[in-house]
Amino acid sequence: MLKLVSIDLQRGFTDYAKGKSVSFLKNVFFPFLKENNIKTAEVVSDYRLERLGHKTETTNPDNNSYDSIVPKELLTGTRWIKCMHSPLWIRENGGVKSIKPGVPYQDTDLFNKWVKETFGDPLKNTPVVYGLAMEICVHLFVQELYHLGYCPIVIYETTDPMNERIKYKKEIANYTSLKLYSKVISFDEFKEMIMKGE
């Protein structure tokens, strides 16, 4: 069974993304999910400072940069809130407004528990991953799923690299370790899988 999850589709990223994926998500992908009653899990980021090695914040729960563009009626399960590019990094008070967040730390046990609750048996279910950015947070997320025994899928039209690497999107999809950790498919291929009841 296919199990969907969005990565970092928050206004702090989507409002400034120059690729075509955000428009595709809003105008094609989300309407398709609604029409077919398909739900999605969600991963978001709390990038408030302090974060070791980082000097700027792009998503803050105290303003609209933290807001998700995924329609609420499509969401299911518990939202995973990370605070670094890797989904393993979390923090105290992550996603909580008006409270100073804690210093980032790794919690692999909690992440693994969330993955199991969200995607179930890796021998029976296939995670379908979409969002931003293709070569960073999406890449690191599918890498973790792969190491937990899943065979994740990434839908090509629903993701983009960082703005400065948009022209390398095809190369990232086909010639980097993203292809090792996931299968990159087209939206049409995804639709065929849905119609077949996968």
C-alpha cells in the first residue's frame, strides 16, 4: 500500500521556491489527492535559532513562515517536527509558539517509532515522498527510510532542488544517491499505481 508524506512544504520555503513543484502541488497534485480521498502524513521544520552551524532561520512557529501549504483535510497521523535537514534531529518545544525552543539533538528511537506508526510494515507498504528540497531534506528523509527497510518513492513533479540548483534537477534525480535510496517516478506513473489499487 502506498503511504504519502510531505516534506517541508512550509511558506518559509514555498514562498521563495522558483521551481515548478509548488504550483504543480497546488493545482494538480493536491486536487488529485482530494478527488481520490488520499491522505498524507507531514514532516515540517522548526528552524528557529539557535541551531549549531546555522545563522539564519527560515521557519518560525511565531509567524507565517511555519505555515504548511498542505490542505488540512488531506492530513493524517501525527506531524513529525524536525529542526535540522536530517529528520533525526528534534528539539524541546519544537513547533510550539512563543516558547524558546531547545538545542537540537538526535532521537533515533522516537523517529523510528514515528516511521513505524506512519508507514507500517516495510514489506507491505511503500512511502511516497514529496516536498522540498529534493537534494537535501527529501534526500535525507528517504535515506533514513531506506535504512529502515523501506523502498520509498519520490514523485518527480512534486519536488525541486534549492533555487541555485534547479537546473540540475534531472541530474539529481538520476545520477545521485537519491536514486539509490528511492525510486523517482513521474506523476503519471503514480496515478497508474493508484488506479491499480497499490
